[in-house]
Amino acid sequence: MSSLPRRPPRALAVVLAAQLSATAAWAQQPSPPATASPPPSGSPAPAQAAPAEDAPALSPEEMEELQRALDADASQKARPSGDTSPASPTATNDSGVTPLKLPNAISGGTNFLNLSFILDMALAAFSSKEPLQGGAHDPTKNGFNLQQLELSIGSVVDPYFRFDSNIVFSQFGVEIEEAYVTTLDLPANLQVRAGQFLTRFGRINATHPHAWDFVDQPFVMSRYFGAEGNRGLGVEGSWLTPLPWYVEVIGSATDAAGEATARSFFGASAERVLSPLDFQLTGALKQFFPLSDDLSLLWGLSAATGPNPTGYRNHTSIYGTDVYLKFRPITTQSSQQLVLQAEVLYRRRQVPGDMLSDWGGYAQTVWRFSNRWATGVRYEFGTAAKTQEGRVANDPLDPEWISDRQRITASLTYWPTEFSRLRLQAATDRVGWRESPDYSAFLALEVVTGAHGAHAF
């Protein structure tokens, strides 16, 4: 068998350039219809590239230009692609809303920027002239209340980072609630995020109002962490252990200042960071147990410690445990689901000459008895701060909180579609120092537009 003729190097370069050009042109052409039939056997074959022997001779300048083109093509292919992660399943994606596609100058590919607006507002009625609401997104006055307008932005930056932010608009200003980056490609099941974020203490602190089962925030959260929930600038690391069941270990260091975000720590004081001891340190352990195909359990332990402004090196420590039990039939056709959620928190604070302690929590159950309807009940409690001798303390943080408090709430929720929600809620709030309980009633509306990420389990 005779061997193929050997082609000159310049001719090979021409053939390679022609093949690259043909490949690029083919990639830009629209795909043929699925019903297109192959050409008949008698049809002439499509034109092929000219043999290398027929290629004209190239000048040195043309060879240099061709080499630069080949190098540029190789460099383009070596760059990482843009959004390589699969799209997160979301309820709002079912609307057919296409995420905004923006050029990625870093990777040379494209990124998908998910944008959504979430509006929460409520019509409220209170029996007391001074309602005891503590959350920044709670209805706080008779009449109409704009709880928040949230702009949620999220995108994969490159194969190594994801960016997320939540910007909240109120009637009187704009606030960056969260803005952080999360790693996507660390080894050993490790993940890090950095920026401003809600700490993953407990169950409800890391969630936003549109993920709550009730209109307002449990008062134990606003009492311990502040009206906005515990968050701050910092860094967080998490590790998914290789144990046979799901176990995640989380640790973070954040700023300990902020009246609405770190109330039990530096809070509204003007204290500065002078050493690592001036950060708030938070740790959490999350465990998930699939008890059956229809029943699952999430159990967590949390702790946070940081400085408080009552004296030099005085610290506050908060400990908590949370449980989330969910029954959702998937082995049989059913639209019902039943959820039990509870958290208990215990706090110890150093003050001049004493150690104060108090505790509180909530327990709630929500029954979604059809696709569009759900009902729920929540019980909350909180104790007064006490000294080491067991006496009610003169609490510098809550001087009026001198006895126990309990609140019972009931709600009825209706979803016209998956992008809107109406909720009717009523509560009775009994405080020891008041002669009669306070009553409240809300009619809340929430609408969502755009592609919003799925909520955590």
C-alpha cells in the first residue's frame, strides 16, 4: 500500500485554518428542522476543502497573521466557561421568566443574572396604642404597612464564585440586607462565603420574610438579635462531613456592632474592633434525617458569642437548638403537607458585678391542606432576665422587661398562584406587667415577580 503524500507545513496551516473557519460557520448556523430528510443517493456530494497541494504559497506576513489567529483561538478555548452550574429549581421559574443574560468579560462566556422583586404589605389593627412588635418587617401601626420591597439579585460569577444580594426598599430609605460571594469549587466538601450575610444561627434567622410562615417575626429573635435579625460583615466557612447521614458544620466571624443586627453584643454602641475578641463568633451544627419517604427531620444546634458594651471584655453568649419536622406524602398522590418547627434560645450576659440569664423560644405548626390553602398556629414565650441568685434583674438592655411574655398566633393563607399570597392572621399577646392582653390582626399581601432562588429545606 502506497503512503499518503507528505504535505508542506504551510499547506497544513491553510487546511487547519479552513477547517476552523468552517467549524465556526457551522456552529453559528441554525440547526436544521427535525423533519429534514437526508439528500437522495443521486445528489452530488457537498463541496470539500481544496487539497493542500492546490493551496497558494503564503508570504511571511500572512503566516504571522495566521499564527496569531490560531493562538487567539487556542486562548479562547482555554478560558473557563461562564455559568456552568445547573439552574436551581425555583417556584418562580415555572412562570417562563427568562433570567437576564449578560456578557461575562472575565470568562469570555455568558452569565445568567437572576432578578426578582418581592413586595410585602399588610393592613394591620392593634388594640394597644403601643404595639409590642419588635421586627423591622413587622406591621407596627394601625392601617397600611409596607413591610418591604426586596430586590433579589443572584448570579454565578465564574466556576469559582457565586454572587448573591438582597436589597430592601422601604418608604424611607434603601438598605443592603445581604451581599456576599460563595465559593463553588473548594475541595473536601468545604465552602466559604464572604460579605454581609445573615448568620445561620438556628432556623428562622437566616430566612427572609417571604419565607416565613407568619406575617411577623418571633419576638425572641428581635429581642436577642435585633429587628433585622443577626447579620453583619464577615466570613463564614462550612463543611459537609462524610458521615453516613447529612451533617454540616458551620462557623462564622462577623462584626458585633449594629442595634438592629447585633443587639445582644455591641449593638448600637460606638465600640471599635481592637482585636479578634471584638468579633461575634457563631457556630452551628445541622443534621438531616430522612425518617421515611414521606417524613423528614432537620435538627440543629447553634451558639454565638461576642462582646457587649457594659464593661471591658464583658461578653454575651447565646445558645440555641432548633427542630424542623416535615410530613409530605410522595408515595401517594396528595397535595397536603404538615410541618412542625420549634426553636429554644438561652442567653447569658456579663454586666458589671453580675451575670444575667434569660431564655425564650417559639413552636409552630402549619398544615397545608390543599394546593392553595394552609393554616397555622404559633406559640411564643420569653422570660425576664434574672441574676445569678434568681432575682429579676435590672436589665440595662430591656429595663421594662420585668416579667414573662407569651403570644399565641393563628393564620390562614391562600395562594391565588405560586407568585402571590394572601394571609389573614390574628394574635393575642399577654405580658405580665399589663393588665389585659394585646390583640392584633393582619391582612397581608405578597407578590413575587422574576426568577427567585429556591428556599432552603
